[in-house]
Amino acid sequence: MSIIHQHLRLQLLGPPGSIPTLIDLTFDSEDVLEEFIRSTFDTEPPVSHPKVDVPKLDVIAPVQVFRRSLVRDDEDDRMCTICYDEFRTRKHVRRLPCGHLFCAKCIAKWTVKHSATCPTCREALS
């Protein structure tokens, strides 16, 4: 079976009535190939997430000094899921409203540069 569309040729090769064993995808030029790839993967515009600056984060999730009493139960975080460092006594941490715990610096960087959501559960910080 062969399909020809403008500058693209797709040919499926194999015994009739069976699953093709070889696919030949040929483009007339690199520009056509580039456009094909772009149209395949860039189907949606990039999403811009709201962000939170550090003063607002200080209100939402104040900095705390980590101690064992901050660990609520066996299911609670014992390490930062951004940098994967284990929490140690006297480390600065922030607990988000959803309950997830992070290094203070890691979650500040996340909310300022990436998104005003929890990196673990995606709950909004507002």
C-alpha cells in the first residue's frame, strides 16, 4: 500500500493481508520533514501556568525548621520530591496547603519559575 500526499510518500511493505514489516516514509526535502515533525508534536500551544513570588509563598507556606514532629504519618514525605534530599533536623522546609513537604529553596524556585501548584499533586497554591 502506498500513499502520496504532496511532498510525502508513505509505503507499507510486506506480504498482502499481513502486518507491514517495513515502513518507508520519504520526504522531498528537509523542510517538509521539519514541518511534518512540527505538526505532529506541536499540536497545542504551550501552557503558561500562574506563578507565585516568594513573599506570597511566605504567607501560603511559611518556612519552618524541620524536626521529626513535622512528619505526620508513615505516608508523609521524608524527602523533598524536587531534589530528593532527605529531610534532616534544622533543614528549612515548607509545607504546602495540600500537606506535601519540600525544601524551602526547592519549592520557592518551583513556584517562582515553574508553577503555583504542588509538584506532587498539582493542587493550586492559592
